[in-house]
Amino acid sequence: MIRMDNGIYISFLGCRVVKIIYQEKNRCELYINDEFKGIGPFDYTKEKINELERKRKNQKFPYHLYEFHPILPIIDRTI
């Protein structure tokens, strides 16, 4: 998680950008891909995002390439 100015925290989870904007009294706004998701407690939200980052980092193969299979005809032409 990257801490920016004015209490903004940014994290990259997979293909999503998670932004937390800290407000007063342990309150924060949560944005995922610049879409507002809600308001919640800052400590809890930051802890859960850090857990997700650790899980993502500890995966052996976080990404896999899709393998295209050849297209097989449905009609049986062996007769």
C-alpha cells in the first residue's frame, strides 16, 4: 500500500486499483477503480487490504496464461 499526501492510500490488487481516503476519527472512504464503494473504519479496512496484498504476494503462480485449444468439428464425417 502506498501512502500519498492528504491521507490517501493506494493499493494495486490484481487488475484493480484500491484507493482509501482517510477522514477524521478513524473513518475512510473506499474506492475501487475510481468507483465509490462505501464508508468504513480505517484501521479495519487498511488491515484487510494489507492481508489481501500478502496473500497475493505469497501465491506461487499468481497469473497463468490461457491456452487456446484447437476447434474440433461437431459433425462426425467418418461414415
